[in-house]
Amino acid sequence: MDRTKIDEEPGNREDLLKKEIAGGGSGRDSARAGTPGTRPGVRAMTTFSAADEEKQRGVRRMKLTAAGLLLLVAVIYVLAKWAGNAGAGPWTGYVAAAAEAGMVGALADWFAVTALFRHPLGIPIPHTAIIPRKKDQLGAALGGFVGENFLSETVVRQRLRAVGIGSRLGTWLSQPANADRVTAELATALRGALTVLRDSDVQAVVGEAITRRAEAQEIAPGMGKMLEKVVADGGHNRVVDLVVTRAHDWLVEHGDSVMDAVQGGAPGWTPRFVDRKIGDRVYRELLRFCAEMRDMPSHPARGALDRFLADFASDLQSDTETRTKVERLKSEVLGRGEVQDLIASAWTAVRTMIVSAADDERSELRLRVRASLLSLGARMATEPNLQEKVDSWVEDAAVHVVTTYRGEITSLITDTVASWDPEHTTRKIEAHIGRDLQFIRINGTIVGSLAGLLIYTVSRMLGA
């Protein structure tokens, strides 16, 4: 309602507001009739509901409580000073200091809370009466408050729960035609996503992720545990069998090469027949050694190899030097260009495979997705627990949207607030948040008292 219009009405301004609040009088009639000079937005602000009146009563009660606490510490201060002057003892100084600081804290917080809504004691101190002066800037905040009442989580959840989305979606998805449609849409979306992504970017991300993960994770202990288990289970014996068998076969086929190598390494002053004898002996010993290792599971060389592998597995787990060498070798391998190219090329292979599978209606990927959708739909249509989970997911998503975009949804309210009368805007806001703000005064009194007691105590201790 226009401030000038209120002033022109018979009687004082407060009587007119009371008539409007009660739902009667010329103020209400003029608002309904669209009296010239009346803004539509003001009508909503001048009407206080029963809930608003109850909030205002709560604010008044909290103001009395905060003021009573201030009066209490003031009385305690006076009594403590009187008792101190009367020689009651040093304890009175502590009580007086606490009470004095409590009064300071209470008065300071009273000033801060009051300055939000009006000028303290009617004095136009700068930077006071913040809400009346800044109501346009506070409109967005008030719009959010209104949004909480109309777009609240409780309301959204109740409405969605009544729909039963989980059950309905399960029934719809359990139909083969619908499952085929969803599968096709998912395949299209997948192809589109893979088309938009640049191979170079994905390859760089994949390569960095794999490299960083490999560098951050120490591999020596894991290798040691794996090797220890392999040796304990005898899993390495097949590898040993393969190696000695292939070595024996190679010696059989390349005996001349072995003897030539031995003879070529002999000194020049030895006779040739001696070199041939030594080469033949070395060849036969090597052949015998490989044959024995191949045919004798209990061969001493096999036992020595088992002990070596067991010791190496232990060193990988506990020996610092061995672990450091393995980590250095790992870093060198990862840093090689060939390894990085191999890691990067993995994305190309995966991408090609996925796109091909998405395009083929009879591919294993699409068939599995379709079967999974049909199974999920059947479960959602019959299992209450799964329906509950789906409903909760949908509700959470809806609540997230409402909460995130509440400012845009309530922008009309925010714009309307800008046209409201500053005084009535202040009353409305104070009715809703004033009670909580009074706790600042109460806390200021308590915290101030404790701080004053602490400061006085420390001062006395340092003075002593």
C-alpha cells in the first residue's frame, strides 16, 4: 500500500494496519478495489497471518529473555562491586569482571541485531536500519525463503512418492519394445559421446591416469607376494621344465656352435686337439646338466633355483635396496616412448570396439544391455525394495533440481519484493528470523562474561 495513501486515511496509520490485518475496514476494501496509489505487492506484506503473529510473539519473548539476561548481569555487577567494597574478598573482582564483560557483550550484540531492522534508539547512526535501506538487495533472499515453503523437499518428495515412479517405470521397461527403444537410444548417445570426444584428449587423459597410478603405487611388495605364492605352490616348475627342455633341444641341434665357441675362446698357444677335447667335454657336461634338470624334479639346481626365487620374493617385500631398484626400473619402463604409445593406443582400440558394438543391433554389447533392461524392468515391477530405491533416486534428483534452481523459479517473488514498503518488509523479515537473532544477544552475554572472567584471571595471574 502506498505510504501517502495511508497517511491520508482517517485515523492514525496503526489503526488502519490493524484493520487490514483483521480482514476488515476501508484499508482492505481499498486494496481489493485497486485504490489509486496502492501497489499490488504491498497488500501481501501488510497482511500478517496467524503464523506470522505467532512468530512475532516469539520474537518479543526472546527479546525479553535477552533483556532479562542483560539486567541480571547488571544486577550481579552492582552486587559484586558492593560486596567488594564491603571487603567480601577477592572473589568479587572475578564476578564483577565477568558481569561487566557480559554487559558489554550484550549491549554490543543488541546494537548489532537492532541495526539490522531499525536505528538503535531512533538515532540515525550510519550503517544501521540495514534491511529497510537494503530491501531490494535482500529481495532475492526473501524469495528464497518463500521458495522454501512452496518448493520444499517434503512437498516434492510427497508428490513424487504418490506417483510411484519405480513401479510404473519397471512395468514400462519390462516390455520388449520399450527395452529395444531404450537400448537404441543408449547406443545413439554412446556413439555421439565417443564422436564428440577427441582421441588425442582422451589418450592424454588415459595415459596420464595410468602412468600416475602406476607411479604412485609401489609394485615391488605386490610382486614379492605373488612370487612367494607361485614358488610355494610350485607354479614356477612348469616354466623351469620348459626352459631346460628348450635348452636341451637347442644344445642337441647346435652342438657344433657350442664347441666352436669354446674353442674360439681358448688361448692361442694351446694345441688344437686340446681345444677340441675341452669343447667336447664342456658340451657334453652342458647337455648332461640340462637332461638331468629336465628329468629329475629333485635336482639340486632346481632346489637352488627355488631358494633363489624365495629369497628374491622376500627381498621384494622387505629389502629397501631391492625395492628401490624395482621402482627405478618401473619408472624407466613407463618413461619409454614405446610404452606411452602403447598406453595411448589402448583408447583407440577400445573406442573402435565400442562404436562397432553400438552400431550392430545383434552385437553382444547391445544384446546384454537389452537383456539387462528387461531384467531390471521385471524386478522393478515386482520388487518393493527396488521400487523404493528408484523412488528415492528420483526424489533426490528432483529435490536437487528444485534446490539448485529455486532462485530462478522464485524470481517473480524476488521482483515483487522490490515493490514492497520498506517498513512492512522489515516487519515480515523480523517476524521470521528475529527470534533466532536474539540468541546472538544471549550468546554475546554469556561469551562476553566468560571472556571477561578469563581476561581478568590472566591479568591477576600476570600481575601476581
